[in-house]
Amino acid sequence: MSLADPTTTSDDLIKDGSDAGFMDDVIAQSKIQPVIVDFWATWCGPCRQLTPALEKAVRAAQGGVKLVKIDVDQNPAYAGQLRVQSIPTIFAFVDGQPIDGFQGAVPDSQLKAFIEKLTGGPGINSDVEQFLSMGEESLSLSDSGGAAQAFAQVLTLEPANETAIAGMARVYLADGDADQARQTIAMAPVDSKHPTVQSVRARLALASSAPVGASAALEARVAADPTDLQARFDLSLALALAADLSGAVDHLLKIVAADRDWNDHAARKQLLVVFDAAGATSEIARDGRRRLSSILFA
């Protein structure tokens, strides 16, 4: 039976359990689908509040999860093994192991989120957003290892997540591994319009076209002859490769200001690549476009 089989009845989803049936009802069943165990007692006031709400939430999951209710007074063995100290206590079992739980009566919204996390509902989306935020924060702190772990977690949940794919590629770029970054970004659709995917691809394009290790020599050439537009263009590529996108923009704009049609508009075309690499909404791109417009329409 599938985890969301619409033919599943309430009797199949919710049952009164016991110590004798725990291995079959909870451990074995949790290897097929998540099982929630509700440890309760007849004298427990919060239990009378929680259990009906929990049953309702389980039924709403339409077969995605089962509920086993165990009266701890009549069945103390597994409650003792799991160190249940107050009731109601809720455990979620997956693959024969308790993986989550809580104590006491909780709001319906928390019950819904608890079950959605188990069944792969919107709770997973919350995890994805959290891991993506962690990845971005780690990248901002130059913590490549932490960023890689966070983005890898997203890809485990959503293998086609383009933000995470681009994030992993950015990790490799930060580590100087352009080849692995190129292989990673290839996981995204070829026609992807995702801004971060486009940014990574633009940065890789810059890396493949930039003269390696030539910055110092090119800076000397430009200093000696500011009108040497080819040297200035090559310097912009070298700066972009070194992640100095602002510096690259400065030199490309100077080329456009000197000769906007130089080399079949090469500087203007390269500016678009750099803007994409920086991110379409980045300050580098916004400022660069304003300055470019000032030059072109002066």
C-alpha cells in the first residue's frame, strides 16, 4: 500500500497499541511508513485534548502516517525503555527508530507541521529554505565546508533545486576548482533562467577567457600606455578571474568611454557577462549599468 493510498481507512491508520504488539505495530510498520506513537493515560487531562487533535491530523495526512496509542498504565514496558517521564509524550518512528517527538498538548498548527515533516509535505520546504540560508551564510563567511554541507542537504531533498546546484558550484569556484564547478552547474537545465545559475555560468565564462597570472604585467602595460585598449581589456578579464568584478567593470567602462565600438563592441559585450557574474540585481551591476548609460548617452 502506498504512503498516501486514498483507500486507507481510519481503522488502518489509528489503533490502540500494547507492549505485546509494539514490535509489529510500530517497529515493523515504521519500516514501511512513519508511525506516530502516543503515550497517554485515562487520567491525563492534556491527553484528552491532544489525542483527538492528533487523530484528526493523522487522518488529514490521508495514509501518509499511522498512529498507535499506548496507555502507559496498562503497557509500561516501552514507555519505560523510551524514558517517558510525563504524558502525553509523542514519538515518531521511521525505519524502526524514534527520530522526533514532543511532550504535552500542542496547537493544531504544530501537529500539522510535525506530520508534514514526516510525510514529505510542506515541512520539507521549510528544511530546504533553512539549509539554503545556512549555505548562503556560510559562503558569506568564507566557510566552504559548511556551505557545501548545507547545499548537499538540499540536493538530498530536492536533487533538481537550482539554487542549491548553483550554490555547490559557487563553493567549488571559491575553492578554485573551476572544472568541478563546471560539472556541477551542468546539473541545471541548459536553458535555465535562474539568476544564480546564470551568474555562475558567467563567472565560468570569465574564467575560461581570462589570461592566467598576467595581472601584474597587464597593469604595468596599462600604466605605461593608458590608450592600449587591448591591454586594458585583458586586464579586465584577469581582474574578473580574481573575483574583482568592480575593477573589471571600471576598465571595461574606460574602454567604452575611449572607443565604444572598439573590437566589435567587445567591451560592452564583456560588461554584460560581468554584470551577470555579479548578479543582475547586485550593486556592481546596477552601478555599472548607470555608468554605461551615462557614457553612451552623454
